[in-house]
Amino acid sequence: MKRIVILHLGNYLLIPDSGVARKTFALADSMRNMGFEVHCVAFPFLYSGNYTPNPSVEVVFEKESLVYEAITHFFRTKIQRGDIVLFRYPFASSALVNLVREFGHQIIFEHNTIESVEVLMLQRSHLGRLPLSWRPSYLRYAFQTRILHQTDETRLGPLVLNQSLGGICVSHEIANYEVARCRSYSTAIVANGSGVPAASNLQVIPFQNDLRVCMIIGSPAVWHGYDRMFADLKQLRNEECTIWIDIIGMEKPKDQQESDFGRHHVQWLGVMNREDIAQHLQQCHLAVGTLALYRKKMKEASPLKVRECLMLGMPMILGYYDTDVSADERFSPYIFQVSNSDEPINWSKVVAFYKALSQNSNHKQEIAQLAGEVLSMQKKAEGYVAFMRSRFEASRLK
């Protein structure tokens, strides 16, 4: 392999504090440390904010209707023989099919979700916003969505996979899904990783009559499941403890405007940069990962936010099977596991869990050290490169 090109369709790489951007740049740096030339390029066709040029990424602005023409031109003029393109998988389209028919022998996709389920959720939402109509086009669209569960992803996704070099999946569940829809598709499982954070305060804050809990989310998507934390909050019978829940990443939604949590407190802190998040976590006892993955028919994941919290020494509440963390029993003393369902969080048990953990004054150092061993981006980059090399060699033999 001569060079690795990391390509994103969308805005991710233009927002440096986003989890995806941090992961991508950390991955690129780790690959460079292994001796590879790495080039990042973004095609942010929906971006409307102010953008300051960043030497870490080439940005090609093009309107949505022409974005795949721009990507095709990029491949024809800038991708050389011997380059491998790591392409964060976009949803399937006829334009993507055309791209992989010409250049799929150099493309390895990165898969972060079960695409057909997520696209169907978006399509149902779109259908719900349309006015009811008796037009044939509307009835056909409604029938495909509500009855057949058909989307461009179900129709075209297997064609995309069949023409590409392979895919890196962030969980076993996603890998099984991709192979089930294209048996010839070569996959590797490399869960998400995190860059090593700057030196931070790993001192355990005292636990007395208040339990401070923090959840970091990147969007109001239903699978975050923050509603599970609120359902029985007022019913907490431990009168000696007040729960403080801080949610970073979004403002208070409309359906929470009149919420009453009794003596307990929920704060919606909006978007924060990476440094402010790390500083805020130093004042918290626990962090919370994804709580409602079942809402997009998934059981397993490897969220970036969870990895970043663990690297900062935070014990976690998790509501899913984590590809790295759940599989490694060394993490179990630091994880409060809840079901992947709509069952309310049992705060009495959470308080008891943390009260016991707080007796270990070194637990944050232990978590950060373990996370550094298992979740570091350098280790993940080795998995990426090994798969890329194997697929590159296999393609040369054809």
C-alpha cells in the first residue's frame, strides 16, 4: 500500500470537537506513527456554518446533487494505484453504486450501525411529515415504507458491498448483518477507540449526600435513552442521596420543559468542547452510555463517548453489550449494567453500586489505565492496517 486516504461524506470532519472527527484524526495520526502516508478528505454537502481551513483535512464543498460527481472526480484525479480509501459508509444510493463499480477495488468501508434499520427509521419519519395523499406516488411510498420496509439501503446496499474491497465493522453484530446481506463481503471487527487524553485529574471526588451523573450525547436520537433515567427518579427512596443528572450535547427538549423530578436535578448543558467536557467530568461520580439501543434493533455497540469517558477514569452505566468493555471482565467492577430495554433505571441500586465502588480511592486511575491498554487508538489502528493489507494483497492476486 502506498497511501491511506480517509474519506467522509458529510460534515463530521469540519467539527473538530465531534467524536467522529476526534476518532478520525486520532486514527490518522496512529497510522502515520506506523509509517503510512495518510490523507483525510471531506465532502460536506450540507454544511452551512463557518469553516476555518484545517491542514489535517482537505475539504471539497459541493452541493448535494453534484457531490458524487465531485467524489468521482477526486478518485479519477487524486487516487493513485496502490492507494486504499477508507470510506465511512454513507447510506446506499444509485450514485454510490456507480462509484464502487469503478473504484470499489480500492474502497474499504467503515460501518458504524445497522444501516437498513436506521434508514427505515428516517424514511418513516419523513413519511410521517408528508400530508396524506391519494396520489399513486405517495401510496407506493407508504406501502414500501410501512408494509414492505423497503429503502434504498435494502435495495442497493448489497450491490455496494459486492463491488467493494471489504468493510471494517465496529461490532460483531454489525459484521454479521453486513455479511448476511452480501455473503462475499470480507469484514473485520475493530471496535471504536479513543485518543489518549491530555493529563487529567483522576482524583476521586468525595461521595456524601449527592450523586453526580453525566451523559454525553451528540444528538437527540431516540437510542440514547435518556428518558430511562427520568422515569422513576422521583421514586428514589434513599432519602440520604440527591441525584444530579447533567446532559451534555443538547439543550432541553420540548417534552422535558415541565418535568418535575422532586428533590433531584436534571441539567441540560448544551454543546461543550472537548476540554470543557473533560473538566466537567472531573466533578462527576458516574458517566452514562447508550441506554436504548433496542430502539434501532441493536444489542451491541462501541460508542466513542463511552471510550472517552473510560479513558478519563469514569465508571459507567451501560445499557447494551459493549464490544470491548463487556467482553473484558476486568472492566466489570467499574460498570453498572442495565438491560437493553425501556425499564427505568433503578437509582437505589446505582447509589449502592457507587457507594461500594467509592471505597476504592484509586478506581479512576485503575479505569484510565485499563482503558488505555484496551481502547487506545494505536491498538485499533493496528487492526485497521492489518485488514487493509490483507485485502490489498488479495486484490493484487485477482
